[in-house]
Amino acid sequence: MMPVCRYVARLSYHLYQWELQQPNVGEESLTDFLLWQISQLPFVKYRKFSKREEGQQTGADWEWWFVDRYHALGLRVQAKRLRQNGKENFRLLAHKTRHGYQIEMLINSSKKKNLLPFYVFYWPGTMKVRCRLNRGREEGAFLTTAFDICYSPVRMCDFLRGNARQKEQASLNSGDLLSISNPLSCLFCCPAVEARLYTPTTALFEFIRMYWPIIDDYRENPDQPLGLHERPPRYIQVLLDSERIPDWFDSEYQRIIDAKAVLVYDMREW
């Protein structure tokens, strides 16, 4: 994965520079740039839906799939642009719709579909992260699980059960959120991902489990690792098998995917 590692690390550096030079750039612009740039890799399929479906509940920004010949690993991702103000960070992560709190919807919908619920944080990073190799300087995108934010160690969902005054006073420091995160490039650069003992998708899964072991505490089926599948769902197989994405793909699958975009990393020939 080393050429991909350099590509994604460079991409994260561009996000870092953009965030430094344009502090008010929005998470939607950053996400569109991130996903489009990743989609330029020859073995990636990407579909952004043209409009939001009525009834979409999760508000997730994208589903991210990694597929090899033996397994498929699925993530559901929500992106947030962190702020200097801790109270503002709490309000961003405590976003509520008519369906409920976004973070709880992300967790519940992910577990229902056997996906890993992740957040990607945009921040011009210079803070401590979980990476044991001390990566993260001059990178602009970081990831962590919704479980780490909602339950432990951040325990944000405890605040969501508090009264209005407690929620008004709640604060989430960017440094605390990044301390439970890793640079996005670690998905492609960590030596654990290169481990020859695993298939590509299971190596990624073991990397995730190593840094976010909490994922094992919240799987629906004790015999089924959360996020891992023996085969990808039908809509991912359609993307993998299609040289050109079919015109009917959106009408057939957008409501099922229940996210604004889908990104597929094809590792079947590795």
C-alpha cells in the first residue's frame, strides 16, 4: 500500500494547508475534495448522490468499503470540522434531527447493517494522537470511532442525557477528540496494515481493532466481528462489476445506503 500511503498522506497535507489558510472552510467542501481525490486512484469506485432522499435518517456522509477476494470491510462515516471552541465542538457532535441525535443514529444504523461507525475530523493537526509512530503533524484529516466519542473515554452521550443547562455547559476540546483519533493516512500507512499474516481487509480490521478495541464491545452478534462481511452487499458488487456506474443505481440503492456517498476500495487483485 506504500504508493497509496504517500498519495493519501499528501492529500491529508493539502487538507491541512486548506484549513490553515481558510479557517472557515466547511466540512462539506473538505469531504467532497477528500472523496473525489481518493476516487482518482485506479482501483476505487465512488458515487456521490445528486440529492438527499426523503426519509434519509442517518445523515452519514459516506459508506466506505474495502473489498478483497475473501472479505469485505464496511464503515459508515460522519465528517465534522473541529473548532477551537470546545462548546462549539459539543454542539456539532450533539447535532439533533427529528429522528434523534446524529451520533446515536450513526451508531444504531451502523450496527444494524454490520458497519463500523466512524467520524472523520478535519483539523490542521499538531496535537497528540493515538498513533504509536507519532504521525499526525501537517495532516488535516483524522478518524475515530463513534463508540469512543459516545461511550468511553469521552462519554459524550452521558451529556446528551443531561438537562438543558448541563448540555449548554458541555465542552469537547479538540485536543481530547484528537487524542482518541489517528490520522486518516494511517489506514494506508500503518505497518500493521502491511502484515502478511492477514488478507488486506482483515489487516485493516486488525489495525482498527488495535487502536479502537472498543469495537468488540458493541457488536450485535458475538460470533460476527462488527464491520466484516464474507461478501459485500449487492450494491457494492454492482459498483465493483460496472465499468460505468449504471444510470439506475441511485434510484435503486440510495435509500438503502442512507448516506450521501459511497466509496469502494477494490483490493481483489492484490
